[in-house]
Amino acid sequence: MDKEQRQAIKEMLAKRSNANTQSKKQATDWLINEGLLTAKGQLRAQYGGEEEAEKTKKK
């Protein structure tokens, strides 16, 4: 990947980020759709969130 391609990717990511973070709800919906958050809005385990089994143990 050359410098121009990296710059184009950075610009595309910045544009998507700006477009999808105008409100908390919009940002949360975007992160759920991208697969980073669960439907309940919690961080998925593979990204540092707790496993469902761990949450159940703590209750």
C-alpha cells in the first residue's frame, strides 16, 4: 500500500466517522451495525468486553 492509498483510506474513515457520530444514538447504532457492540450496546468480548458467561457469574 502506498502513501496515496493510505491517505485515501484515512480520509474515507474520517468521513464515515464524522457522518456516523452526529449523535450518541447514531454512533451506537453504527457500532452495533459494524459488529463492535452487542444489540444491547455492550462492547463485544473480542474487543475487550465481557463474555456473557462472565456477566451471569457476577449477578
